[in-house]
Amino acid sequence: MKDKMKVFISSRSFGIACPEAIEIIKSIAEIERSTFGRKLNEKELMDIVPYYDGIIVGMDEVTEKVIYSSNKLKVIAKHGIGLDNIDLNAATKHGVIVTFVPQENAESVADFTFCLILALARKIINAHLSTIKGEWSPLKFVGKEIYGKTLGIIGLGSIGLRVAKRAKGFDMRILCTTAHPEKHKKEAEIYGIEFVNLETLLKESDIITIHVPLTPETKGMIGSKELSLMKKDALLINTARGPIIDEKALIEALKEKRIAGAALDVFEKEPPDKDNPLFKLENVIVTPHMASYTIEALSRVDLTLAQDLVKALKGEKPKYIANPQVFEK
């Protein structure tokens, strides 16, 4: 009898909200979970990966060395959408299928984006902290409406599009910069999206929200120059990837009140250092990369990932595959 395949789970949240996903994988493979309680680095993964047919990862460092350390590995399943921590070229060259889940958490991230926009515009976090200390100073926390304001969306993928849909309900003017505006003509008509270049978006938006993947082209795309183009009362939201913004430049802009505030769910280094200067600024909201963490999104992501992983291990084509050329071979 042929031995069962083996799958290693590094993602800490996989299966927590959806035990059914675990059972789907158990139908064809033995499962082992990481005991580290954090993302794994290159060396740690190199010691683990050679023993498994498939791995489920979060933000772990799946480098070329990791991928080439194994002749057994068939599938890398990303528990989420971003592939910036996986060397996709190396996986493709080594014949390893990479699956991901590009849409199932989009509604939750779009919701969270608007949570941050509203909390920042209305100074809700600071007001809460003040109130529970026994203070009663509503005039300290005079905010501003977002209704009718101009929202700039950088990137119009599955999340950016859903943010635009929500913005329409606030009667906002919606500006967007995206690599392929011609692909979104229908959506632009429905939601009233105006496609502009990045400079125009930065200059004219009251609120700017980032929804592009981290690539060599987008890394550092919001730096000192770009921040200087923004309105002094503008707000900046990032639920995408930390390195898209030059963190040092952002800190200076916030300290000098060159922009009004920022809300960040992601950082250049994760987890960030405890003495990160952002934590000392009153015009900043920070959260621990949790935008997609809802029961509904985690369940959808888990099920889709499990189904695609099993398909790939059985030699069938997954629904979402980042390097389809491997399967075609």
C-alpha cells in the first residue's frame, strides 16, 4: 500500500475557523503543524520542507534555497493572496505548483479598510482611550466627514474594486490609478471611477488607500516625493504590504504634519519593533496585519486552499494557481 503524502502547515490561522478544511487534506495526506508560533525563516524551512509533499504557508520565507532543498515538494499553498514571500520563479523552474487564494478575503479587507478610514477621520481610537481613562472631552476629538470627499485607490484588483463599491455609498468622488484601466471600464461606469495617474491621485485625494501587491515596481512607491504631493489634511491607509510605503519618510511627514494621519495594518518589518516611532504618534492607527481576519473570510480561504491543495497533490488543476505553466508541463 502506498504511503500517504505529508503536508506541513506553517500558517498559524489555517483551519482555526474551518476544521472542515483540515479534514479535506487529511483525506489524502498526513498533517503536521508548526510548533513555532510565528513565521519561519529560510533556514528553518530548509530543515523542514524536504520531508513533505505540500506546505501551507503564511508570510514564511519561501526562498529559492528552501524550494531547491527538496526533491519531494510538489505544492506550496499560500494562505492568502500575496506571493511576495515566495520565490515564484524558483518554484516554477523546480516544477513546484504554487496555489494562492486571491478573492475569498476581499470583502473582509475592504470592510477593514473602511473601518480604518472612519476611525482615523473621526479620531475614534484616541477618543476611546481618553474616555476609558475617565475623561469627557468631546471637543478634543473633532473629526471630519468622509461623505462626499475624494478617495484615491491605488490598485483596482479584487480588494480595490470592493473598496470603490463601498465608497459609492458615501457619495465619494473615486480616483484610481491601476496598471490596466482598460480592463475595468464596466466597473468604472458602475461606481463612477475616474482613472488618473499617481501624481494626480496624490494631489487631489482627501483619503488614499493602497491595494497593490508588493513587487519590485511597487516597493517604496510612496516615498518622500509622493507624500509631499498629498494634501496637508489627507489621510493615508495601507492594508496591502508595508514596504510599499517608505516608513521613514512617512514618519517624518506625520511628525511634521505634512499629512493629517495614517492607518496601517502592515509594516516594513513584521512584527515591527516595539520602539517603532509610529507607535508614539497620535495621528496614527496601527493594527497587526489583521484586515482579512474574519470568521467568514478565514473559512472561505481555508476551504478554497484545502480543495486546491488536494487537487494539486492528486495531479488535478487547482482553481487558483500562480504558475500554471508547471501544471501544463
